[in-house]
Amino acid sequence: MKKKQLLAILLLVAGLLPAQSQESTCPSQTYVLEHPYPVEKITPPKGHKIKNVILMIGDGMSLMHVYSAWTANRGNLWLQNAQYTGLSKTYCANKLITDSGAGGTALACGYKTNYHSVGVDVNGKPLKSLCNLAQAKGKSSGIVVTCRLWDATPADFCCHNVDRDQEKAIVTDYVNCGVDYAFGGGSSYFENREDGRNLFKELQQKGYQTPRTWNDLAKIKSGKVFAVPYSKDTPVPAIRKDLLARASLKGLNLLDQNKKGFFMMIEGSQLDDYGHSNDLNMLMQETLDFDQTIGKVLQWAAKDGETLVIVTADHETGGLTLVDGDLKQGKIVCCFSTHEHSGVMVPVYAFGPGAENFSGIYENTDIFWKIKKLLNL
Ligand SMILES: [Zn+2]
């Protein structure tokens, strides 16, 4: 081969290689956010006193979800108001790739436990959650989710079982959990039960108001509330609109009546479901709904001045990868690599007094221990 021919072939190969490497090896989906929402800059409080902590969990939300949502909303997210960021290692006691049971238990109770366990240690012994510890110190506590309350993440904060699939047994633990405010779906396992129990009646006997519609909840001005307006999960974002934000703010205003402060967990529950089903359109709707809820919560916290807000995830779901897109058009092209959870550190975002404690790389359980220390629980 002559030198000239060799050079021509080399140039041809060099020209082709980048083009080949840009092709994704998985089937991609495209999503365009037609109507981007405005995002404001929030001034963080100047004081150092921490009276309340709000822990927000995007179930299955990784940096890829955040960056995809950021691209879809034309380079804007409320989440960008976070002052400090960190990375959380999510592996559980007996598996590298965790689930919501063990992943949420690490955040709620501070211990790595076995896959599929909720609110118990590796020996099946019940653990105290941040809700329980807050109550023991005279603070109030609450949980707000868009899924059924017997799903793993909310259960991690109130219930105890080695098997997250024992949902009808798990849900009975809410009667003795003691949270001051609960909002979520899943009424079908609270009543008409095979064991004859009616958990709403039992909750009422413990002093709870048990509204079954948003309108009934909206009228409540004080006292303990257990609101379960849906038989299973709450409806999709296009139908429920800003329900997660409304239910969260309602809870914040109720819990804030306690002069000693509160702990609240808010979950964007269904990012995980659409990661499992590899549905990019619904996944982005849920992620953007969660971000808008974050915006409302950060605004509330900034006004309050003594509230620390942490936003994180329990694990990643779907192996989401952004392979192409357009910031100006709000267009994203993504692939999924699995229908299950994947192994990756998840981001931690912090806003408000004490936020500086959440930078760095640490275990998911450290998020519990940091919150416990900062709230003096
Ligand atoms: Zn999860």
C-alpha cells in the first residue's frame, strides 16, 4: 500500500469513528416539555438555628433524572437553589443494588438493612425512625407521598417488616406510628380488610381526623390528620396537578403550629414506577412535578428561616441515560438500560441552616445521623 492510500484510509477511519460512537446502543425515547415553568432564585436564610427538617426523596432519582429535567425545562430547576450538594452511597446490607425498602430504611432509621426490609435491622428488629425520634423530643412529624402508604418508602418511616410485600400487615403499623400528619394513597387496605379491622376507625380513636378528599383536608385548621383520598396511588400529574405541593404545604402549616418544631418526609413516589416501566414521558412529568414541589417547599423554608431542607433519592431506577437533546427546544433523548434499579451514587441537595453538613461523599445512613444530630434528637 502506498503512503497516500494509507493516509486516506486513516483519515476515513478517523472521520467515521466519532460518528459511530455517537450512536446509542439502546432504543431511545424523546420527550419535549411544551410549556416550561418559571424558576426563581431563592435567598437562603442567614440564621443558624435549625428548628425543622424536611427530607424530600425522589424515589429512583439520579443525576441523570435531574439533568434531563433541567434540559427539558430549558436549563432551569428549582432544585438549583440548593446551597450544598453531596453524594450518597446506596448499597444495602446484603445486596449492591438496593431497593426502596432497604434504601429508605437507611434514610429513615440510620442502618443498612437487608433487601426488601422496611424499618427493621438485619435481624428483623424494629428500628426507630426520624419521625419516632422527633415525637420523643416533643416535636411533630409527618409524611407526604403520592403513592399508596403501604409502599416501601413511607412504610420505612412508620412500619416494621422484613418483607415489603406483606403490605396488608405493614399498613396496620400506621395506627401506632404516632405521626401528626400523613398524606398518601392506599385506602383499600385501611378498610374492608379480611381481618375485619378498619384502620380509619382505629386512627380516629387515637385522635386523628381522617379526611378522604382534598376538599375535606383543606378545611382542617389544626390537630392530627391522616388523609388518604385515594384507594391506591394518587392520579398522574396531569390529573392531580400540584397536589403533592398542596398536600406538603398543608402539612407544613399544621406541623409548624408546634413551637418545638417538626420533621417531615415528602416523597416524589412515582419516578420509580416509570423508571421500572421505562416510560420517559411519565418519568419526566413526575420529575418536573417533584421539582415544582421542591420550589414551593424551599420558598416556605426560606420564609421560615429555621428549616433545613434535604433533597435526595433512595437509589436509581431504570438506568436512565441522556444521549441527546436540545436545551433551547426543551428536548431530551434518553435510553434506559434496565427495568430494575441500577448501582450509582445518588445526589444530595441541601438548603437552609446546617446545609453545609451535607457536602462530600458518604453512606446513605449518614443522612439520618446528620439530621438526628442537627435536630438534637
Ligand atoms: Zn425506591
